[in-house]
Amino acid sequence: MIFVTICIGEERRNDTMHLLNDLRNLDYKVYLLTNIEFDIQKFQFYNVKIVKLDVDSWNDFQRFQIIKTAFLNETDEYVYYLDSDSRFFNFRNEKFDKEKFENLLSTIDFDIMCPWFLDPIKTQLIPPNINDNINYRNFKFGFNSLIEYFKTKNKNYYEDIEKCSPLETLLIFKRSDRMISFLDEMLIIVDKLIVEEKKIGRIYLASGCGFAMRMMCSVYNINIITNKIVYHFFKGNFLKEVFLFDSIIDRNETIF
């Protein structure tokens, strides 16, 4: 298993350093996509592979670039994506065991594993309004050109827009040729999306990708499921003292 994360912007450095330290302690290789300088030798992050990205800002689809890079450069079966503010939590009675964890994954039929599903795709394919505040993240991606592209690619478009989008904070991907094609498709979609968002002057570009993921899962025969395994040992927003998953943590919960 390879872990991957993204650090775009200096303000994300501290969160990322904490996560990298967690993963070093677990003895996992990590791919880090970033546009800032990290002195990984100084901090002895010998397990970290830096992939530089020459951009000024973050978008939600950049994760697919680093996931694809990890698959193409390693032989591991799984790539585990974590947002940079995620942390490893070892306060359950059940302890993290690398071999048990990967053996457990091998018993489950999935291509992508996410924490849970959110709202239907159609709720994010609402056309943008000219009065929308461009200074905030906006999740209305219903541009005519993008919708027409989806319809061209997906013959079940009207059925699939009723399906729910995944929460993308923590994700586990399983290797396959179909998966590489799926990741390539995500990078095509983001280029189309950013062109449209720039036309209306949005500040935060492509600030959601779950709707596109779920739409294209049907096209590429990708089995996306929810499972608590994906967030059993990792949680988002630790440094902000907010648990994104499960406000009450069951110390006795088990997955093995």
C-alpha cells in the first residue's frame, strides 16, 4: 500500500508535516504532491517521494494526478489517499496492523472505497448563478458544456445523476487498468471544468470532485463503496479539533 497526499500552499505545511510524521512512524511510503519546498532530508522523511506541481492554487482533482503517479511508479495493490490535515489515531483498543489491514482489504470487492455518500450528483449539476459570490467555494458545476460531455460519455446519465457523490477526504483505490483510465478521465474533466469556472471569475476552481467520480464510475465499471475501514485509523481535521467522522469514537470498535 502506498499513501498519497497533497500540500498546495504554505498554509498547509504544518498539517502536512504532522501527517508525514504519522506515516513515517507506520513505516509507509508516501507520495506528496506539492508546490512548495520540503526539506525531507533534514527531517529524515526518507519514505517520502516529492512530486512537484507548478501551480498557484489547489483544486480538488489534483488528487487524481498523484494517485495515478503512485500507481505507475510502484507495484502496490492499493493507494490510500489522505487529505493533508488527516491524522493517524491510535486510541482504539484495536491497534493498527499493516498485514491485517491489507489482508482485510483483499477480502472486499471494491475499486474505490470512501467514508460515505453525500447528496445526489444532480444537486451539484445546478447551473451557476451570475449573483453567486465568487469569493467562496462554490459547488454548482452545471455548466452546459460539462453536462453535454457527461451525456456523451455516459449513456445512463439521467439514471446516474440520482446516485450520491462520495465524500473524498479519505479514499482507497485498488489497482487495475480500468482504474488508470478512470484517473485519466478525471484529469480530462477538471480541465473542462476550470475553463468554465474561469469564465465566470471563480476564485476557488474545481472545489469538488465527488460528483464527477460517481458519474464516471459507471462508464469505467468502477465499483465505489462506503466502508468504515477507510476512516477507522485516520481522521480529518485533527488540528482543528473537529472530527469529520463520528463525533463519538468507539474505542471498542473493531474491523479485523
